[in-house]
Amino acid sequence: MPGTLDMLVLKILMRGHLHGYAIAQLIQQLSDDLLRAEEGSLYPALQRLELNGWIEGEWGLSANNRRAVDRMMGFA
């Protein structure tokens, strides 16, 4: 069903700012392992939500100076 992952992500972000990995883990945990948000669907959903102004993301540098997500997403 279109938009379901977006709604799940928004619901989870009501808990606070999270990295994409933490969002995926919470989806799996809260659904008792019935749902899994794979990278190929989660990160495009996060980008879509950010482009539409629903959430904001912050980027930073990882320990080895590669561009990485510092604090992933929160409400805009």
C-alpha cells in the first residue's frame, strides 16, 4: 500500500531524532519481526519525506571522515 512506510517512519520519529538504522530496527521490533524496512525502501522514503518538508536530516562526518548521517531525521 503506497505511503505505508512513510506513515510508519513518521510515527517512529515522534519518539525523537533517529538514524535510519534505528528507524529500521524499531519498525522490526515494534511489529514483532513481521515488518522489515530494507535500505532500498527506507532511505528513498526518508529522502521523499525530507523533500516534501515533513522531516529534516543532518549530515556529518563519520569517524573515518566519510560523509555519514550524524543525526538522521526529525520533524521539520
